[in-house]
Amino acid sequence: MAAGGLVAGVAGSATVSGASSEYGTVVDIVEDFGADPTGEEPINDALHEALTDDTKVIFPEGTYYIAENGIHRWDFGDGIEGERVSNVALVGEGDVTLRPSSDIDDFIFAIWGDSVHIEGFRIDETADDTAVGLSHKCEQHLVIRDVTFEGVSDTPGALTKVGPAVTDPDGTALVENLHIPDGSTDFTDHTAVWIFPDHAGDILFDRCSIQGVSDNALYGSPPGQPGAGGGSVRVENSFFKNNNVTAIRLGTPGSYAKNCTVVTEEGEIPPNPWGAITSRAGWVWYNFDGVYENIDVIHDHPNGEGILDHHDDTRDLSLEVKNCRFELNNDGSNAVRFGYPGVDTLAMKNVSVTGEAGDGAAIDLGNCEVDAKNLCLSQTGENRDGVSLENVTGSIRNARIDVTGDSIVADADSDVSVRELPARGNCPSPSGSHPFDS
């Protein structure tokens, strides 16, 4: 699974490089402001003093203690916590750990402004009753790169670990090598990534991994809400395992997911505060118009699902599912469920569904126009149908379907031309492997 390159608009941004030459002032948090790199004394005052416009703040190798509620420079509160910044970078050089105080549930950095760059930090939240995150809403440019959270988020209630956005329609953001391997405890409401509704530009997530959170892993649909920013959210080369609600949730035109892996295991997904578990690989909302391409999905959890649409009759959805492989071992699950209750368009090409799931249908479609080509469905569970159609128009071409139930189930309101080929050979199966599966 090859890692995708950066788009030109992002790669050309000075914010992406984080080079010292792009800032009027470059400072060392230890040498210039006396911050303690041993993790014994808090660095809050030193960082507040260093964090001025057009400045790159370097953190030499060491451990840095963030006391109380972290460093906040955003649009809430009085005094320094109400001052936004312009063109700032916080960059760890070498092995740099940020250690928040225990017993907190807050953002370790809440830094908003015109251009913000965060890079090279391990965030240690292994202390009891500790859960922290990053909040960065910017007008023009945002980079979050090489950041790893260590430790299980174990505070009650809701938490967002990373909250990014760019509010200018021409703004760009990059979240690269963000890793959240330890997730959250049961019966919490913890989201790994939540995009601000007023995100209006473009954000790319590349080579990220999120595991074991009790709410959405990548919650990218809020910009698609009525009256929201409508910015695009793109996800590439990333890994999602045992997350509740959704792995990749999108809701705006120009958004997509490519070259990703989604895995669930029985008994390994943390329930939300109400005890509920549903783990969708993809969930499309609002006016989504994009593709899920080259996605591997393996579901062994009883409540695992594939790529689904949200039931909203105000939407205008267009979805393409391309070169995707699903292994469904849980009864009643769908690899693709689309078209309820709106009249939308769905394109599928080179989609494979394998596994031991029984009951229901591998693909469940309703109230939509479908253009499907090269489906390969092989499900061995009892009473398993191939494709279910309800008030659907369009065509299904070159479908190889080997199931224990009916290959095609259609109601009287459907008008779909079907070209079904003999089922022979094995359907492609997802590998489930990914560079960040560790």
C-alpha cells in the first residue's frame, strides 16, 4: 500500500516545511526561556512568554511538564488566553515528551491563529484520570506532524484528542504521522479527531493511525452541516482498529478516503457511555461527494459494518466505492448500505466481499441510482443474500456472486439491469496489514 504524495497546494506551503527561515524569530525553550527539560518543573510560563507572532519555538530533547490545563491561546477567556497567534511553530527536536499533570481532561495545547505548526512530540497521558488533546483552528495554514499519544484516555465524559480546522476557503492543513495507539476506556465519549464545523479549506490526513476510541476515530462530517464551512477532508494511507461508531466519517464535497485499513475484533471495542457499539468503516453524511478507494475492511466484531450512508432526507449524496475489499464475519452486516431515504447516486467498481457472515445481504441498496461493475461476493454464512435492491435504478455488470441465499433480491419498484457471471475462483480478500498495525 504505497503512501500518497502531498498535494501541490499543501506541499508548497511554508508552514508544511517548518523551516527556521520561514520565521522572523527562532528560540530555544530551554536556553532562551529557562524551561526545565527534565519534567520536574512546569514550562507553562516559559512557553507563554516564547509564543509570540512569527516565532519558531524549538524544544530540545527531553521531557516537559505541562501543568494545570495546558497552554491556551484561542478565542475564549480573558487576557493571554484570548490572544490568537500568527505564524508560529512548536517543534520538538529529537526525543521530546510532553507530560501533562495528572487528573486533567483538557487540551494540552489550544493554539489558534493565522498559521500554526506543531511537530515532533510524544504526549504522555499514562497518569491516572488523565486525557488531553490538541486544538488548532487556523485561518490559512495548519500542520500537525509526528505526534504520538501514549496512554489510555481514562477520564469520564467527552474528549477530543485532536481538533483541527482551516477557516479560509483557500486555507490548507496537513495532519501527518498522527498516532493514537492506546484509545480510551469503556463507557466514555472520546473522539480521536473532530473537525470544527467552520472548517472551510482543505485538510489532508496522511499516514495516521487510530485505535480503540469509544467514539468516532476520524469525525470529519461537521463541516457539511447546514450553514457550516463545507471544507474538504481527505484521508490517505491510514490505519483504524477497534474504534466505536465510525473509522472514517465524512460529509462534504471533495472529501475522500484512500489506501486505508479498518479492522475490528470481537470484545475489543470500548462502548460509549450508554453501552452501545457500532463500528462502521465509513459513514457518509450531508452533501458528501467523493470516493472510498482501496480500502481494506476486516470485521470480526458482531457490530462491525462497512461503508454506510446516514439517514437524512435533506442530503444530496454521491458516493463511489472503488477497489475495496471487505471481509465480513458477523451476521447481518453490510459491506455497502446506501440510499435510505434520499435519491442519490452510487458507483461501485472492483468491490469484493468475503467472509462467514450470514443473514441479510452483502450489499443493501435503496432509493438510489446504482452503477456497479466487477462485483465479487462470496459469503458462506446461512441465509446470506448477495445484493438487496429496493426502489433502485441503474445497472450491475459483471457480478460474480456465490452466497447461500439469493444472489439478487429486488422489489417491484426496482429497475436494474443485471449481468451476472458464473462464480468461479476466489474473490480478493483484504490483507488487514498496514505499516501502523502494531
